[in-house]
Amino acid sequence: MHLGNAPLPQSRSRLTAVLRAAKEVVSVDLASRVLGADRRRTAQVLSRWSKQGWLRRVGPGLYVPVPLDLAANEQIVADPWVLVPSLFGQCYIGGWTAAHHWELTEQLFNDTVIFATRRITESRIKAQGVVFVVHHIPAKRLFGLKTVWRGSTKVAISDAARTLVDMIAAPKLGGGIDHVADCLAAYLGGKNADQDLLIRYAEHFHNGAVFKRLGFLADTRLQNKTLASACRARLTHGYARLDPALASPRLVTTWRLWVPSRWKAPPK
């Protein structure tokens, strides 16, 4: 019997319709609309397809299609960025991940940094063999972002200046203050450097530690007096640490900053 033009079994045709509509990530809501079924029934169908090997679950109510030649692999999605909007909602890629994207560093990090407005109990989430490091932010900090397309998925990422301010505010998300300082030097040495934009973004944070750290780095590492002066004019009272993850026994009173012993004091 010739089956070349025979219709697909109903279950396969329904699966095909869902995958065609979903592109990269299948959600219960999307599948429910395609199948014309309620969420409970749709969740059961997706779970069954997952058990049959057609889909793989990557988060609550989220699945990705499994190519036949990759069915035995842990990582099914070639580009983990396509998972980000579905997994984390209102969010953007930032930190060391964005720094590498904007060529502020050649250093590669295995984990992907996400800034999300939704509170997520776990700060490290693994999906498709990829670890996402998630940092919560208020919605008012969704500024300084760019949009990139990964396949058919639109993903938000912090622009270069915003990436730096985020890393200065939380050095651990920039790979530590030494790596952050290197990224800052790369940015300011590039053709698209914008010191005024750095200052404007930092002002939006209302976080005195950002200007203390940025000013100290500009003063000591970069000898950039213009940027250091702009930061000095915005210093707040109180003291901060250059990198909260490092022992910082020495106080640099000029910048109201506790720093590690190996960091040099600003020149007189």
C-alpha cells in the first residue's frame, strides 16, 4: 500500500500543528489555543508527548521539541537564549553574558546571567544542560536594553553601558571586580564609549556604591579624571566595599570604599 499521501494520525497532526505554532518553545497556553482544549487537558497531552520522546520539559508548563538525532542528548536546544523569555518572563540577559556579547571580554562563562522582575526562589536554574544565574530586579530597572533575535525568538539584553553598571552594582555577576574593571577599560577604550550614558544609568540606580566603585576604578585603574570627577560629585555618605565577595581591610577615604590590600590607593 502506498502511504505517501496518507494523512498523519490525528495525534501526530496535532503535535505538528503545535510545533509549527510554537517554533522553539511549547507552552501550555500556546498549545491550549492550538488544540482548542482547556489547560488541564492540554497539560496532560504535553506530558504524554514528553514521555513518548517528542518533547522535553524545560520548566513548569514549558517544553521544547526533540529532534530525532538528538533524542539521547541532555541538551536539545542549540541556542539556550531562546528559552529565556519563556522561562523567566519579563527579563533580560546581562552580566558577564552580555559583556561577552558586546565584546567587552573574551572570557567565556558557562552560566548565563539573567535579570528578571519575577521573584524566583532559586538563584541558579538548570534547563537543557545550561545553568542560568538569576538576579531579581524591580520593573523600574528595565532600561538600557536592546533586542536581539535568536531564530524566531526576541530576546532582551542590556546594552554595553547598562551591562557595566549592572556589574559594578553586583560585581559577582560580572565575574568579580577585576574582570569588571577589565570590561570597563575595554568599553571606555572603544569607539562607542559614552561616559555620560554610564553616569545617567548609574543615577537611575539610586545606589551610592555604584558611584564609589565606578569612581575608584576610573581614578586608580584607568586614570580617567573626567569620569572620576563626575562620580566624586555624586558620592553619598556611608561606606561600601569594592567587591563584597573579597576581604577588604583597607579604607580609601577619598572614595569611602573598603578595598582589598592589593589594590593601589588613588594617586595624590
